[in-house]
Amino acid sequence: MTEPLFQRDSLDEAVAALKHDLLAADGPQISTMRNYRFAILPYRPKDEFKLRQLMRRLTDELRAEGWGVLPISLQKLLLDRIRATGEANVAALMSREKRLHEKSPERALEYLRDKIAPHIEGPNGIAADVAKLIADFAQQNPDRADRTLVLIGRAGALYPFFRSSALLKHIDGRTKNIPVVLLYPGERKDTTALSFMGELDADRDYRPRIYP
């Protein structure tokens, strides 16, 4: 089976291009808009562990250059929000999902969507947690927007409950002008369209640059 048209560039090349633009002489050039410093780095879900390895290397290289780098795990934020509902609620959620799954996996998934979505959607959901982490990070690194980077990863944990385009929309204007890169598990369908996990219909609601 052939690779999708826009997946042919290697992940290594995409990360190299991102690093080159971050270290540009006039400051990070990951976007053509100075007041919209977002970018997306798509990768095939099967390359998750390779992606993590490359991000660790990039983080180490940037920190060696005096940068501040903040990795944000969407998986951790999701689990934190679910746990915050209380142990009894989590146990009941898991028990009900298990019973439903035995009868109908589709019903079980729909049940989880209904129960989990309110905790993660909208500007006061996971987007608020991301915005707070970035605000705290900016406060720790005042006047260093051109030498700081936020890497938002583990987005696959949100599938199929939440579209990452919605996350970017809700944190727009709440990032203190720090460059933010979303590590996106999925497929690029054309110049501006991405399919989350390669499973959902292509979403064209993206303003950021898509690497490479």
C-alpha cells in the first residue's frame, strides 16, 4: 500500500525543518503571522515512539542553546480531569463501559463520549489547562518569547473525543506569544487538511503552518 501523498516527507525531515525555523536569526519563523505563533507537525500514529525520541533530542538541543522548552501531555491532562471527578465516579464509569462493551462496542464508545466530552471540550476544558500551563511557563521566562517553545503531544489520547483543531482555536490568544507546536497523529490530505489518527474525516479548520 502506498503512503498518502503528503506523508512522503520523512518525520526526520519535518523535525529538521522545524528546528531550522525555530533557530532563525530573526527569531522563530514557524508562522508567517507574528501574532499567531502556532505550527502543526503531523506524523503517522505508528511513528509515535519515533516522534517522542526525536522530540527528546530536539528538546535537549534547544535547551543546550539556552532555550526553555515546555512539553505538555494531553494524555496526562485528560487523565487528571477524569480522576478529579472522584474515585467512585471513575470506578462506576469503567464498570458501566465494560458492561456495555460486552453487548455493543459502539454503545460503549458513545457512552464514554457522553461522559468524558463535558470534561474536555470548550474553552474551559483541556484548553484551559493548556493555557494555564503556558501562562505559568511564560511567567517563569519573562521577556524570552523568542527563546521558548511549547510542544503539545500525546494528542492521540483524545481520540475520538476531541478534535485538535478545536484545542488550537480555544488557546488562540492565551499563549503569551510563545511558539506552540502541536504534535499531530494523523494524515495530511492536502495543503491544509488533516485527518486525526487517519480515521476521522479530513478537517480543514487549521490556520497554523503544517510541517514540513
